Amino acid sequence: MGAGQDRVSAPGSRGGCVRTGPAAASVLLAAAVVAAPPAGETADPGLVISIVGSSLSGDSCHLSFQVRNRLFADLSRFVADFTARSASGVEIGRGVFAAGRVRRLQPFQRVASFAVPAGDSAACRAVASVELDVQSCVLDGTGDVGVAYCENAFRSEGGDIRLELAGQVPDGPAEELLIEGLGITFSNLTRALAAAHGIRGTAKGLVVVAIPQPAAARGLREGDLVVEVDQERVPTLSDLVRQVSAARDRGQKSVLCMIVRDGERYWLVARFLADTSPSEGESSG
């Protein structure tokens, strides 16, 4: 992969996110539970989805999803791949949440599951957030209205487990980490950083927040969104540490970063400080 630029598109794809093999076989979908709509349910139109509980059974962790349909019609089909993550962003498991008919203004509850090592209750308890990647959304009388409509209508309220759309910039605190081998400080992407640096779209990555050793950066700037290192995605700081450590273990003198800047993507080299000479300086992308 050479250096260059083209129009950026959001990482990931809409199809085929479900694991195959034993993990996929463990995905369970329980029967719906429908209750009378509570007072005030008509307020704030949208598709409100929350996780209201979790439990462990054998080698499966069960998540209880609650859907409140405040759209203009009954929801006849909703399917989303989901990824369960720990508080630090580490993936714990994947599964599928699928709902049949969700009547307008009537709460709906369904359980979806993902595989964990047999009896590993800690893995289930460690789930702090769940990402939904919407695959299908069908409203009565409209056909498949598409994922964009449901994503725009999506909201999450309550629950101990945070629920987000895949690719949605999280609203949370920034956590910075200096990668000493590169002399660059990175942060997780937050809405505040996205607004400050004009980061748009749903690309996931890490923001360059400080470059005290510019000779190593080779064109990286503060505010760049790093989405890949050596052609591997780095959505979390732990992913970045793993990729940089692996490169050092392989004896590499640099890593190749794919970054998003002003809506365009570039491939830039970041050299390890021990292998950087003062004469190299900073070059443009």
C-alpha cells in the first residue's frame, strides 16, 4: 500500500459481521414480552433501544434488549449485529439481535446471546457497552426503510450497559496515552475532540493530540484521526499498543498509519525514535 489519498468511507461493512461456527450456534433469541404502554410513551419520537439486564447460562451470556417503538408505524422487522465490549473497549463477544413485530408505542423485550468460555461468569459481568450494527429495518406499509432511517431515529435510555450504534462517536471523557516508542500522544475519539478537529462521519480511530518529537511523525499532525496501523484497525488505545508492540517485536523501524484528515484519507509513516535521525524532519503527506 503506497502513500496517497482518495475519498474516505466509513470503516466496516454492512454484511457478514456474524461469527460462524460454534459461536454463531450459541446465539439465542427468546420470545417477545409485550406490555401495555406506560404514560407519556408518545413523547420524543424515535426508536428507543436499551439493555435492561444480563445473565449467564452455560457457555452463553444473555442480554435482555428492550425496544420502544415511537416511530410512525409498527416495526415489522429489525435486525442488528452486536458487539459486546468491556469498559476499556476490549471485545468480549458478538451476536445478533433480531426483532419481529414491534408495535408502535408498546414496549417489547427480547433476549439475544453470545458465547463465552463455559462457566466464565466474569466475562458476562464485564460487559459495559454494546455496539449495534443495524442490518435491516422494516416498517409496516413502507418496505425496508434502510439502516440510515433507523440509525437517525435511534436513541438509548437507561440501563447499566451502554448501548451505541457502531461507528457513532461516543460521548465520554478523553483518555490520552503517550506511545514512547513513537513520541506521539494519542487519545480515544470523543465528540468534543471530533468537534474541535472537524472530524466527521463514522470512522473509528484515535486522535493525535500531541507530537513532542516531530522528527518521527513524518507528516502526522495534531487532530489527525488514525484508523489503521500496519493495515490493522486501531479503534482503541489497547489496539494501538498491541500493533506498535508487534511491530517492534518484528524488528520494524516504523509503522504505516492510515489517517483521516479533512474528510480524506492518507497513508503516513511514523518512525520509532531509536531509528530516527535529526535530519529526517517532518514531511507532508
